[in-house]
Amino acid sequence: MASLILAACTTFASAQSKGSSYKTALGVKFYPGAGITLKHFVDKNALEGIAYFWRDGVRITGLYEFHGNINGAPGLKWYVGPGAHVGFWNNRYWDRYYPGYRGGALIGIDGVLGLDYKFNGAPINMSIDWQPSFEFGDYGGFSGNWGGIALRYTF
């Protein structure tokens, strides 16, 4: 009986990940460095967590994304939403842009605007987005150069 339930669950999960929609996806996001991204749908909207790592530091971002279908394009969705982040920059960053300043973490708010595509018949998802942000505190301000291209495995 247990093996029958396990087989049914595996078949259902496999069928879900191979259609043109998905529930959860894990992968990498590129720009401005490489990041780990986890996206999970709650009804029609999604929560996305991103951990960026690059030579100047680390930035952890959480986003709430409102998704909508694009008519005539199965598997393709637009999305937009708010979020927040915390960034930890190393001394190389501060020396290059703000000599003499030794700041710690910076926090900020984010927005996101993008396109999300789930390949039909394969457990692969791709997205491209723009993620403008505003950081608070000393040397904070607007930044329009976040976002990127993500490649994820769906399950």
C-alpha cells in the first residue's frame, strides 16, 4: 500500500513538473553575480527568495510576485511585485566607492518586473526581470541595476 501511494505521488509530481505550469522551482540567477533562487507559488502569486554572491559581498532578497498569463503563449507569464533585501558588502567595495568608510549591512526595499516561462514537457523554468531597489542609511539610495536571468528546475 505504501509503495502504491509513493508511486502515485511520484507520478503526480513528475506530471506537474513537465506541464506548462509549476508549483516550486530551484535554480540559479545571473547578474550582477550568481545567485541561488527559490520560487514557490501560493495560489496565483509567488514568493521568491534570492541569495546573490559576488566579489563585493552578499545580498539576500525576498520578493512577493503577482503573476498573470499572457494570452496565446502557454507557459509564459508576466510578473510584478514588492520586496526587501539586506546586503553585506566587503571592504573592497567600500574602498572602491567610499574610501575610509567601513559600513556594515544595508537594508532596502525592492520592486520587480519580469517574464517567467515554463517549458512544456520538461521540468525547466526560465525568467528574466528588472529589480530596482532603494537602500536606506549612509551611502544608500536608488539602484536600477539589479535583476537578472534565472534558470530553475521545477518540482
